[in-house]
Amino acid sequence: FPDVTPANVHYDNVNTAAQVLGLADGLSTGLYGPRALTQRQQMATFLVRLVDLTLVPEGAEGAEAS
């Protein structure tokens, strides 16, 4: 995102959230908008994506048996 430069303390986290994890899409303008207001449905989408990343599928290695 052009509005989050390497000088920004959150640069690595923003890029990881967007490119690696797919948590954040940014704005339709191609910016991240770190100072933009977040709507309720945007935060809900972010949180659902985060929860989906943290859940271990049933039967996966390390999951507890039922």
C-alpha cells in the first residue's frame, strides 16, 4: 500500500496481513487507509477472516480427538 511506507512502524504487519494472510484488502483506491474510519461490517469481515485462520480443521494433526 503506498500510504504505508517502510518508515511506518506497522509496515511489516500491514503487508503480512494483506499479502500473506489475506486479512486486509485495503480501500478500493488501492490505499490501506490507516487513518480512515472502519465500519462495523469491515471489522466483522476482518475478525471472521482472523478466526478462520486460527481454527484447526477437525482431524488435522495436533487437533484433539472428540
